[in-house]
Amino acid sequence: MFLDTMETLCCLGGVSGGEDEVRDYILERAMPFADEIKTDPMGNLMIFKKGAVTPAVRVMLCAHMDEVGLIVTDITSDGYLRFDQAGGIDRRVLIGKQVYVGQDRVPGVVGSKAVHLTTAEQRKTLPAMSEMYIDIGAESREEACASVSVGDLVAFDDRVVRFGDGFIKAKAIDDRAGCATMVELLESELPCDCWFAFTVQEEVGARGATIAARSVEPDVALILETTTAADIPGTEGADRVCQLGKGVVIPFMDRGTIYNRELFRLLGRLADENGIAWQTKTRIAGGTDGSSVQRSGAGVRVAALSVPVRNIHSPACVARIDECEAQYNLARLFLEEMAK
């Protein structure tokens, strides 16, 4: 079931550069259905599956396995962890959040100086990351070093909550939603041959997709992603970018990619003809693996389907379940069109 797959993926740890747990899960699920499997030194996972027909163009679906998180940069003499970001994180979301550190998933809490100890002037500004720390309950550097190390990746707490009328809260919906769509497609009968590229290090510059696209050499690529929804109080009009409940997002451009116009119109038509609600973004913002895929080889025609997400790049991403499922349905329709 799609939702179960997405929830499982969101619970796995996969901060940029440490996607192994996510890749292992996907590989275990996909292996019985794959006709060819490739990996590379960066950690990308590329899976080929034959479909009902071999299309005139080589088709690739792409989603990134990594999530934003933190990385340990120092361990203090009294056992606290200093850190920096791995991927784009607004430090306003950090203080007081539960995290786990390293492969052994050592639990910790992000802290800063208590409000009682700050001056009126200090309370006007947000603490820098250098003023924050992770508390793992150690009383000395030696005790902390027994369980964690400098360079360890730090992921947010992994609890998933379904709430309201069809909403889901989790870390890493960006981009485990896209990964879930690809896993479910892999386990189904495909209308055409297709490559599935599960990429690494998107959150730190779409690095893995560069190598994956060179390996697969697609003619057409569909990027399965999530995107920022700012439909919150105090934000109006175009500043909302996109809205939950308005449908899956088909972007025409972001800061890294101008998407192929023909494919953009195709996805919109397929959605309209099949009763799938869709919207586009009202601000040019963000980026996807499309920026790297588009520029690979002799050039690739690229389109994208994104799930709108509130609080993106935070421990509490919020999405609508039906819009995650709509991404899957529209991606399948896209493959049916490629089969023609």
C-alpha cells in the first residue's frame, strides 16, 4: 500500500551523504521486480524494469533518497555536540527538537541558552547555529565519544502522525514521497520500459543526479519531488507558492530548471483528462534534480511532479495523503503516454 511505503521510508535515516539505510530498503523491495540494477561510487541506485513496450525514447524517473539534517562538527569537554547543517535548514526550526545521531541512532535534543538567561537584546535575535548544541546526556567528551564521533550525521525524530482530514506529518517527506511513488511503480506492471534513479545528495546541490543521468543517458526524465507550500496565516496571493488541497504541482520553472514546455503541457492535459487536480507554482523558487539531469549528456527533456508540503526542510513536514497518491497516479499516466 502506497501510504505504508511512504511512512516506512520517512522513518528511515538518510541525511545527505548517509543514504545507505534508505537505499538498502528500496533495493530489498525492488530486487524481485528489477531487470537490471546499478549502483555507483556516490551511492545512487539505478533500476531498470521492462514494461509492455519499449518506447522510442529512453525514459527515466528520478527521486532523491536524502533528507536535510545536521552534522557533528565538534564535541565539547563537557559532552555536548556542536553541529552544522547538511542541506538547507532554517535554524528557527531547530531549538528543542529531538534528534538521533549516527548509525547507532543515539538520541539527543537540540538546545540553546534558556530564555531566563538571555538579555532583552539577545531575545530580539535568533541564536546562530554556533550558539546551539545537541545534548545526548553525556557528562564529558570521553563519555560522548564512546557513542558518537565528529562527522556523524544527525537526523530529526522519525515519528509519523496522520491527522486531520487526510494529512500526514513526518520528517523527510521531501523526498520520500517521490521514492514511494517509484517503489510502488516498480512493483507494478509497467506500460513501458523505464529506468528508476534513486539519487543521493540532492539537498546539498543535486550532486548524485549528475552521475546517475550520465549512467542512464535518458532522453526524457520525470522528476518526482515535493515543493514548498506557504499556505499559512499571514501569507496571501502569489506568496503562497502553492497550496495543500489544490492538487499535485506541475512546475514550469524553478531556480535550477526551465522544464520542457511540451512535457509540461502533456502532464497538465493528462491530469485534466483523468480528473486529477493540479496546480503550478506562483513563485520561481527552489530546485530539483532536474537541474543536473537536464544538462547531462547531449541534454535531456525534463518535467517534474511535486507534492505540496508545508514546513518543508523541517522535522514536521505536512502533506496531504491524496496528493501524494495523485503524484503516483499521474506518473503512471505519464508512462502510459511514453508507451505510445
